Amino acid sequence: MEYQETLPRRGVSRKEMLKRVARFKKLKGSDGGLPDSKMPGCERILYNVIGFQPPKTERGGKQSPVGVKAARMAAIKISEGFNLGYCRARPGKGPMLPGPGAPSGKTSAASSSTST
């Protein structure tokens, strides 16, 4: 039985492929833009690698999940339903995430932080 491909193939030039390559050492981060960015214990740097483009209208609390600043700093500026970002924080610091037993259901995400 012969295998038949169901997805179309297309050739991609090196130049076209490099438009979709992000080098970690060249990423630019942002330390603000989210409501909790300046809260004690929430200090971190957000790196927008792929996507996370700002919404067409930013008002009424509507903003990119990586914040106003980082949304404009994507290494690969696409809006195709896939996003990738990194958060860099000192141990015990980082974004506020839901957690059981914390006031208002929020707790610092120490476990998702990386040391600098």
C-alpha cells in the first residue's frame, strides 16, 4: 500500500525561513505593561518570542497577555493562533497565578520562575 500525503508541501527559501527564526540572545524583554508588573513579588521580565501581537483596540482592560510593551517587541511578528513567550524572574518572584488558599485566589508563581 502506497502512502499518500494529505498536507500540501511547499518549498521555503532560506531568507523566508529566517523570518521565522528567533535567537535567544537577541530577544528584548520588558518589565512592565501588565496590571501586576510593579507589585512587590511580581517583578519579572517578559520576552515575546512568537506572536502575542497587541489587539487592534487597547482599551477597557483589553490587552495582549504579555502586556502593552512586550506585545510590540515580538521577535517573530505573526498573528496565526500560536504564541510563545518567556518569563524571567528571581526565585520566589514572578506573575500572579490562581492558587488555592491564597487571598482572592492569587499567589506568586515561584515554581515557574527562573533564576537570573
